[in-house]
Amino acid sequence: MDSQTPAAFTRRAFLGRGLTLASAAATLPYFIQNTAFGLPHPLLGLTSMPGVPEDHILVIVQLGGGNDGLNTVIPYTDPTYYKARPGIGIAKDKLHKLGKSDVGLHPAMTGMKSLFDDGVLSLVQGVGYPNPNRSHFKSMDIWQTADTTGTGNGWIGRYVDAECCGFGKGESGRPDASDAGAGAPVIAIGGEAPLATQGQKSKPVAFDNADLFRWTGQDVHRGLADPYERINRRGSASGVEAETNAGFLMRTALDAQLSSEQIRRAVAQRPLITYPQSDLSRQLSMVGSMIRAGLKTRVYYVTMGGFDTHAGQGGENGRHSQLLGQVAGALKAFNDDLKAQGNDGRVLTLTFSEFGRRVYQNASQGTDHGTASQMFLMGPMVKAGVLNDHPSLTDLDGGDLKYTTDFRGVYAGVLEGWLKGDSKKILEGTFKPMQVVKKA
């Protein structure tokens, strides 16, 4: 559909500009039509493009600030590690050794060691990209767009655009999402929607507190005993003609109101297990509740910051240890929650950070911005274990690790192996998919 063609709103075209539009649903001016096409659908009862597995869910965990990968996954058999980090290195007898590999997890990551032993955790090492950028903002943009220029739409947004957002024309000749595939939008927990979730046609839903995620258009239909029954796809209310833009907007407002109510009801559920006390646990608990409630969303995005450890990082104890303990505890609890629900087989969880840290500690007992680090993937569908070798600690690029795995190959593996998307189209390039998902 030509975005310049004046036409009635599609439901996808209405919701992405934010929930506050609804309070004027019956009187929105005509000029808004030209700017609102291609935005996301509500969360209720929508289907996908043929071949896209509706029961597969991806949860992305962003570790913001540049997590120190060398003190997360420790190459304890290499003496260079201890030479480079005399004040913050992790003793061999303290870490969690990972099977027969030559690496181990930080001692605070007991929960992730348990996941590893249970065969539901995979580790990809030396992850990065060519000509690495050490700016938090630029490198994060690169990871989120899957483009080394850091420009364009987000890779998850492009996935939703490509696989979930087809639409055709309804019986009236107007564009209607019900005639083709439609995907529920990505849900991001936080005050802002990450760039990764922004598509050309699709826009995410973002909120930090579900109690604040309230459809502000309720006043439009206050007083109706059962508004959704009174206003449906062919109905009208309050004198609004059904087959008009205003009628369509009224129906769309009600769909979105029910979507926001569904989210709030889902998050209000008490989890089946007890999560640790941390903000990441709170976010993953909310995601677990939404999955348990049967929301149609296929991608959730959560964020944890604080990993910019330039000073006082600590080794076995200290600030970085606390952060890693929170990550491991939250992921273990999330996996336990999904298992208790019977949904663990539906959910693949992926963690990343925008870069790692330099090999040698600095004078402030911390670490400075580096390059390559690692990614973890969690779920019974992942190819469990340590999937590749740790990069060299002596063959460096200006004091930094040389990347051995392009992060877009991991993305391609998740897209092809789990979400069944066309990675070449979505990533806008050819990257060999890494086998991070078990073969069927």
C-alpha cells in the first residue's frame, strides 16, 4: 500500500503512535491518516504470516554499559589472564568450571551454572563485529540495527515487518489487517522502546510499570455496559456511523483498551515461583506472567544497566559480582517459572552487551571499554554447552580481544532456527547462521 494514499486507518496504522490518541478517537483529523500507516496491531487474537511458528517466543536481555566478558566467562587455564588482572582476576578454585572446557563462570553465577548443568544454556564466545566502536551509544546502535553503521531500523522491528505485518483489503476495499498475517507488537519493559524493536511498519509497546499502562481512551466509551459487545467490527456507538473513519477508530480504541487491560491483568498474576529481589527479576517476572496469560507477543525485550565498571569493579566480590549474581539469579528464576507453566519449550532467551572490556585492568581496579565478549542463550531448544573457543589473550587488537564470531551470525541462527525468518532479508545481508538451536 502506498503510504501517501488517503484511506481509512488500518488497525495497525492507529496504535503505534501511542495510547494517548484514543481519547480523541471519534474526532481525529483527517491529516493524521497520512502519517499513521504501518504501525502495530493490538495484542488480541492475531495470526502470523504462513510458516511463522506462533508458539515460538524470543526474550532478549540487554546488559547495558559493556559487560566485562573476561570476568564473566574466565579462561582460567591461560596464565595471561592472571597476569593481566592481578587485582580483579577470579581464582581458579572459586569459579564454576564449565564441563571439559577451559573456561568457567564467575562464582556469583551459580544460577547459570545450574542452567548449564541442566543442558539448557549455551555460550558463544568472542562475539563482536568488524572495526569495533567503543562508544556505548554507537556500539549499542550497531547491535540493535545489526548494521555496522548503526543506522536504520531495528533487527527485531524488521523481523516483525517481514514475518508478521502483511495486510490486504477488507470487504469494503479498505486495508484490513484481518485479511492477511498480522503480528502482535514487541513488548519492551522500560521507559523507552529500544531501537532494536523499531521497524518501518511495526512499532513496539513499551512500559516500565503495567499499572501505568492504561488505555487513556476509556472516557470515549464510558457508560457502556459492555463496550466491546456494543462496538465491534461492524457496529457503532454514541451516534458514530460504523462504516466511517470515526467508527473504525472507535472499534480500534476498544481493541487497544482490551489489549492494555489484558497486559495489566496478566502482570497482576502472582508468579508460580519466587523471583529474587532485583529489577531484572521484576522485568522477567512480568514477561513470564504475560507468556503464562497467553499473549500473542513473540518477542519481549528487557534491559539491565550498570555494567560500565571503570573503577572498583572487584573480582570475586564487589560491584560486578553483584551485577552478575542478579543476572544469573533472574535467568534461573525465569527458566523455573517457564518450566512450572509448561512453557519453557516455547521460549528462547538471549543475552548480549554492546561490547566487552579491555584485557588488562586499569589503575582504578576496573576495566575500560573493549570489544569482543560473549552471548548466552537459554532454553531446552538451544544447542547446549560451550559452542566455540575463547579468543586469544595474546593475539590482541590494540589491547582488545579480536572477535571470532560476528554477532549477526548468532542473530541469523536464532532467526532461521527458532523464529523461522529469512535472515538475509531481515539482517539485510548474508551472515552464516550459527547453529545455536538444536536441529529438529
